Amino acid sequence: MLSPSSSDQAFDEALARVRLRIAANHAAAEAKTLSTPTQLFLPGFDIGAFPNHLNRSSLIAPIARGQRKFYRQAIMVTRRDCVLEYTGEQLDEGDGDVIMALIAFARPYPLGTSVQLNRKRLLRKIKRGAIGSSQYQWLHRSLKRLREATLFLETKKLDGTTGYSIGKMTSFNIVQNLSYDDSAEVYCYTLDPRWELMFGNREYSLLDWEKRRSIRRGQDMAKTLQRLVSTSSNTVQRYGLDMLKAKMEYQGRMRDFRSALTAAVQELERLQIVAKGKIATNTKGAQQLTLWLVRAAV
């Protein structure tokens, strides 16, 4: 008969073998998904689709010019139903627009296959006004940022078990491959097939792209709010200011954040993205933003 200590050791060794086998199975499944081109079916949209788990996180934030941080396996602000780790240069709303444009242009092709895209065509999709050298330089920097960025995302089901895991065993790059043909002014890029998992079960939002392009320059906080409210169909939405401040990576004082947030809400009201917004103290004594969305015409 095994002694108690021998029994415990045998159990621990058996448990370790099971965990290794599970990890190996997960790694094999992720490698298979990564190597299999997948068609992304997103009906009823041209541009503006983005996964809800990313829209609700601090991965993309309305950061001030010249204040980008570099993250290394940083835990980003998310809801409790997922964990998001990010490595790379901090991303802003302009980078978010580029990602959504790349997804839109890749729609006709299976994810994991190469897409060729003229740089002027890409810029015209996301920006208004004249396009010159400064816009091309901005686009090139953004694409390099996205190519170098990696993330790990793990979602949780209602019972606490893992929904899906991306980037744990094999790195997930926002842009998997990227090259540029200077003579043709064409980018060639590939999106990871695992993007399809993040769009599964209708876990994505569709933005009104024309209204997004109409948001005034310097109002990236309004863009962040537009992405956030799009993740819910509730016509009245409430968000704690502490949570919003953390999600938006705002480093200044709360009173300054309130002023900037008020201006962002006014921009959404101007464009009829929301009907009304109000900052007030809730019944628990905490400050919160309440947004009343514009009701869709029946």
C-alpha cells in the first residue's frame, strides 16, 4: 500500500500529466486553426465591424498625441468575462480605424490568405479631406505598430469555464504579415484566421461609419464612446466614471476627465449617435455617465 505521502505524490504526477496533455491538445488545436484559411461571414456591413471584447477593453484608447506607452504582456482593462494581455505600442482610435478597414477589405478573401490594398484607397476609407505625404507616413507608422503588436485573449462562459483562448500557445498578431511595394504603392497583408473566433456567436458590433468619420478632429474620446455603446442594444446605458477613466487610459485629474467626457458626449449628441448624455451621482454615491441612445426607426 502506498503511504499517504507517496499517494499524494502519485496524484500530483498524474494531474501534471493530464495538464500537459490538455495544454498539448490546446496547442495543436490553435496551430490547426492558425494554418487553416477561414472565411469571415459578416452580413450587412461594409466597414465598421469589431469584436465586442475588444471594444469593451482598453486595447484602443483616446490617448494624447506623443504619449504612447509600450506594453509588455500588460493586463488591459476588460469586463470580467475575459482576460486580455497586450504587448506592443499603445494603440489609439486611429489605429482602431485602420484595423476595421483592414478587416473590411479582407472580407472577400479567406482569413490567412494575402490581401493587396492600394494605400490611397485605404486612407480614403478612413479619412476625410486631402491626402498627402503626412497621411501616408501616419498610415505606415500605424501599420507597423499593428504588425508588431501581439495579444492574448481568453473569454469566459457564464459558468466560469473558458470560452475560447487566442494567442496563448501561438502568438496572435493583429496583422499577421505585412509588406509594401513602393513602386505600386500597395500594401500586402494577411490577417490571422483566429480573428474569426472573436467574431463568432455574433460577438461583434457594427458602427455607423459615416458618423464615425464625421466625428471632429481631437474628439477621439467620442470615438471610444461610440464603440462602447455599440456593444449593447440597451437604449439606456450606464457607465461608472472610474471604469471609463481606466478604460480610456486617462492619466489626468477626474474633474478634467469629466470635462473631456462631457465634450465627447456633446459630439455624439450632435451626430445623433446618442440622444442625450448626463453625468451624475448614482444611488451608491459613485459618479456615472448615463447615455440615452437614439431609437431606431421602425
